[in-house]
Amino acid sequence: MNVNEIKQFLSFQAKALDCLEFLIKYDREQAMKTNQPAERTIVLKAFIDTQRRSLDVANLLFTKHEQAIIKDEKEQRVKVQAIKSKTLATITQQPKQNAENEEVGLFDALQGDANQ
């Protein structure tokens, strides 16, 4: 998992909960203006509270392990780069044919195999 993705996710979730709280307040304000009852939001308030507590734990875990995750990400990038470099070296170090056979095309090579 990418550290930046985790940060973005946690931030987005917190903002989403802020939006839900705004909707509750807005509904109450509009209800007062129009003399209509506001929606019953006790379940939504409980959801927001539960989600905020969960995000607090997620933030705690992230903060606790952030440096180790960053280290693991760097090690993984180094491994991937080493594999890419090794693969590229293998491809570029294919044995060269002698000068007279260098221009033999794929079709000619296949035809030669078929005739034998």
C-alpha cells in the first residue's frame, strides 16, 4: 500500500464526515426557517461518531507504522528496479551473430528451419 494513498484516504474520510455533519446542521437550519420538522438524524450521528472513532484508530496505526511502510516501499522499488535492470541486461546481451547472418529476417530464419 502506498503511503500517499493511505493519507489521502484518511483525509477524504474525515472530510466526508464533516460533510455529513454539515448536512445535519443545514437541515436543522432549513427546518427552522420553514417551520417544518428536521429529519431525525440520531442514526446518522451515531454513524459519524463511530466512523470518527475508527478513523482515529486508523490514524494511530498509520502514524505508528508510517516510517516502516515507507522503508518497505523503498525496498520494494529497489527490488523492482534490480529485476528490470537484470532483464534489460539479459535482453541486450543476446549473442551476436556473425556479420553475414545479422540481416537474416524472421521469415528467412523460419523458412530455413522448415527446410531442414
